[in-house]
Amino acid sequence: MAGRTPHNSGRPWQLRARRAKCEHTFVSAEASILHADADAFFASVEQRDDPSLRGRPTIVGAGVVMAASYEARAFGIHGGMNGGRARRLCPQAAVVPPRFSAYTEASRALFDLFEETAPLVEGLSLEEAFLDVRGLERISGTPRQIAERLRRQAKERVGLAVTVGIARTKVLAKMGSRAAKPDGLFVIEADREAEFLRPLPVEALWGVGLSTADKLRAHGIQTIGELERRDEGELAMFLGAHAARHLHAIANRRDPRPVRRGQRRRSIGTQSAFAGGDKSGSELDALLVTLVDRVTRRARAANRAGRTVTLRLRFGDFSRATRSRTMPHPTAGTGAVLAGARALLAAARPLIEHRGVTLLGITVANLADEAQLELPLEPRLDPALDLALDEIRERFGSDSIRRGSTGPRTPRHFTQV
């Protein structure tokens, strides 16, 4: 580490924050935004908690890969992949079921550390956040020193490796952390931004997916440098005005969005992929119950509630469909969400019977911070039951109790395949 590391006790920026309010409304001219991201979060928590998994390929989730350790990624395995395909790519992988209570606990510990580090923290997911450390040099050191200390404390206090990108804007900080993974630190100084960006392929830009990348390539735009030189009006002709404006701006290193305190995710979801497409109605219902149970447990753990339930389907011909319904009040109750999800699944039954289904997903969106407790008109809607089940699983493990309709579960310990 260059220079002396300033003493860091408690939250050293707080005195300055009280005076300045720390609500910045402009983007710094220097590299002072950190993007901190825990590496392979779910898989890393499993390896942290089970020493036998360390150093070996680890997959979280059987039907669909929720997370893969870097040892597993070396075999081409990635999140969202079909579990069967993942196991064929790496037969020696350890496959473990998810433990959302452990991930939530690790996330809270990470964000406690983030909040100690910077006055402005904008969470993006359970394991990643933007931190604005502008103006902390005299208190906490340079952005690089702050990032190095954050990474060291994450290993010591949380037991996880955190990669950090540092840049002048959020987009560049995010791209810097991608470039540094795993377990690295990358600084994009303001006078080196163009040098960093221009040679990269267009899909390296945060927010550019495969479809947008294909459109850009079809018009002769392969790299960010080539995108930078194109006229915004020309881009709008095949991307649309909004996308063209956004991509042209970030390719030219313009991103005025500040780090905002208290940004929280707008939805919580999960999905399961499976081979074939001929599952019976009872099998699909059992899977739906498992997915809804998983999503609502996560919502209750985060003290969130949602109004919109969305069912995601992928069919045997690889086409996709989504169905949504909005409830009168925000809820995190398993019974209420399950009732909505079952109605959506019933409405989609003709499509399923015609095409077969290979993926089922559930999302609860339009999240609020307080749950609307359902009246216990019937046992399946009793909020006390949900809370009791949550407490049992928290104390004795996710597999300690389950709904009868879901069938047998895989043992907690990893399975060799």
C-alpha cells in the first residue's frame, strides 16, 4: 500500500458528514466511486462455511445453477445454466442446495462494513454496492487506500473476498471491478478512461446485452471506441432514442448519475430449470410451492413486501412467456403470493400443454418496506404460520421443515454426481 494507512476507528467520516450532509449531486472529476462486489457470493459463503468445499468446484442449486465458484466457472459453468448441463461439464463438482438465511446474514455483515467505510452507499444486490468516498482523503486516505482496507476487512470480518473497481463514474467503477475479478482491485484514473474503454468489445459496457450487442455489430460497431465515434442520431435509428442517448453518453465517458443513499432492489425472484417438458400438473404445482416459499422467505427476511406477482415460463421450443397480476395490498405472505401464482399458472396451462415447459420462475415486485399482514381467514393465509416456519428454518436449517406438497428434498450436504 502506498503511503501510510490512516487510523480507522468506527465511522471516521461521520463528523464531516454531519457538517456537509454528504448528499452530493454532481459527479467527481477524480476516481472516487467504488464498486465493491463479493466474488461468487452464494458459492463463496458455502465454501466459507464448509471447509471441505474450499478449492473444489462448487455449484449452488441443482435444477438451475444459482451460483458457481470460480473453480466451477473454469469448466464453463455460470449462473442460470441448467443444472444437468453444469454437472455434465464438471462431474466432480459439489452441488449444494441454497441457504438463504446464511446469504442474508453475510449480506448484512458486508453492508455494515460498507456503511462504516463511506457516507454514501447504494446497494445493487445482496453482495454489491457503490460507495462514494469523495472528500475522505484527510480522514480515511485515498480511494485506493480505502478500497484496500475494505477488502482486507471483508476477509477478516466476513470471511469473503471482495473485488473493488474505482473510477470517476458508476459505469466505469462497475467495469473496473469486472476487470479485476476475482479478488482484485482496479483503478481507472480520469486521464486513462479512454485508453481503458476504447479497445473493449461493446458488450463490455454495463447494460449492453446480447440483443443490443448484435444490433451494434450488424451496423459495423464492434468496440466501444467505434461506438464513441458514431453520431447519437444514427444510433437512435436502430436502437431507439433512449438507448442511443444512454450508450452514446457512457461510451463518451459521460455518466452524471451520483451514488444515492438508500436505493433498494425493486423485486425478489427465483427460478428453476429442468430437462424435458412433460411435467405433470402436480409436479409443476409442487415446484411452484417451493419457489414461492423461497421468494417470500427472502422478502420477509428483508422486511419487504410486494404487490405484483410475476410467473416466468420457458417452453420446450425455447420461447418464453411472462404472466403478472397485482394484488390489492403489498404482502410477503406465502399463502397470498402462492394463490396469485397458482392462478397465473392455471391461466398458462394451455400453452404449457401445447409446448411443454422447461423453466418456471416467480418474482414478487413493486416492493415496499412494510408487509401488509393478511387476515387469517384460512390457515394457509395465516401470517403467524409463515413467521413460525421462518424461525424454525433459521434455527435448524432450511431443510428442517417443508410443505408436504413439495416432495422429498436433497440432503443439506453436497452430493457427488
